[in-house]
Amino acid sequence: MPSLTLTVRLLTPHSDLWDWQTRALCRTTRADVFFGPDSESRATRIRRERQAQELCRSCPVRNECLRHALDVGEPYGVWGGMTESDRRFGLDRPQLDPHANRKPAKRLRISPRHPRPGRQ
């Protein structure tokens, strides 16, 4: 009976894909600022998430961090300034490209049947 030879190849890390993490401001911050316990009260969670988002605002790799979280479907924590809920429900999604133009807001039309505010 022939013998079986099993070759296992381990994936090698792609440091170029993760290099942005070495420049992230959160590397010098406690992880519990970005990841809270399940038993955390709503008020405590809101304060913690705001603290994390404040740090993210000035982070040089915010776009890369947020792109990573969205690409892999990161379920926990604050990534690139977005909370778990923000990512889950697509709330307040910042532009990844700071030079991208946003669509102009639609103008509200006032019905002709109603007077304009401040007019009788």
C-alpha cells in the first residue's frame, strides 16, 4: 500500500495589507476604549464610544481602518470612527475619500396649499 504524504502550507502574513495598523493612534490606547463589555450600561457605552470616536477623528489611518471594518464585516468595537451600530445599520457613514463630492441635499418643496412659514 502506498504511503500518503500530507503537505501543509500555512498562510503567510501580508504585512503590506496590515501596515496601516502600525500608524494607528489606538495602538497606544487601552482596548477597552474601543471594545466594551456586554454588561455595559447604555450611558457608559455612549461615553466610551464618543471617546473612541474623538481619537479616531485625528487618526492618520482612519480611512484604512474603516475600510477594513466594512470589508470584513467587523461586528464589534469602534473602527475608523464608526460604532458597531453605525456599521450594522449604515448610519453616519463618513466618506472614505475626503475629496469625494457628496450629493447635494434635496430641496424641500412647500405645498401650495399651505402658507410659507412666517406668512399668513
